[in-house]
Amino acid sequence: MYQRILVPFDGSDTSCRALDAAVRMARESGGTLRVVHVMEDSAYMTGYDPMGGSSGLLLKAVREGARRILADGVERAGQAGLVAEAELLDPPGGRLGSVVAEAARKWQADLVVVGTYGRRGLGRVLLGSGAEQVIREATVPVLVIRAAAEA
């Protein structure tokens, strides 16, 4: 069974589903869970702000939001009966897949559990697939949890 499970978490429905699956697996195997959140450069790159703010203030706000997302993930795991570790990943210029794969290597994870939106067509081409990036980059197994089927 998997003992070191890493979960990229952004607070979305699919990442919550992935976290719930990872929590169940970790509880059943007596494993350890690490919840990570990746701050991509594009989330806080900015130019001129007509309201007079600075990119430093924006970056501070984005980091605080990221910390709240991580805290929510850890709390969700705790409510399900599992203590989870948290790590904010803030690499300059890093792509999601590479950053998650490197975090999994450094932490010596033996499984990554990631949620996917199941985008198709133009949306997938334009937005890419974070799960697909992780699958390509990771050196450990990746379990992909799909979004809930719409009614």
C-alpha cells in the first residue's frame, strides 16, 4: 500500500474529491498525507495598477489566499480523521506539473493523487491539463480523480 501520498490542492471541487480519496487511502494504509498548493507566476504577475496598488501588495494577498487554501485542505483531512502536512510551493517560473513532480521527489512520495476537470477540445488546448502535466512529469504513480458527473 501507499505510505506517502501527496495531493495538489486548490480548493476546487475536483481537488476536494482527490483529497478525500487520498485521505481514505492514507487512513486505510496507515500512511502519511501531504497537501500542497502551487502558486504559479501567472497568478500574481502584474503590470500597472490603476488603483495605485503595488504588485508587492498583490503578491502578499495571493500568498495569504494560498495559505488559507492549504489550511482548508488540512482541516478537511482532519475532519475525516487524518492529520495532514501542508506545503506552499512558490517556485519562480515553475509549471504545475514540474513543481508537483519535484515536490513528490523531494518528499519521497510514493503516490500523487490529483483531480481533473476532464476538459476537452479548445478548453484543454488553451488551458492545458494540470493533471496531464503531473502525469508526464511525476516519477511515481499518479491517481487521477475525475470531476463529479453532472446531473
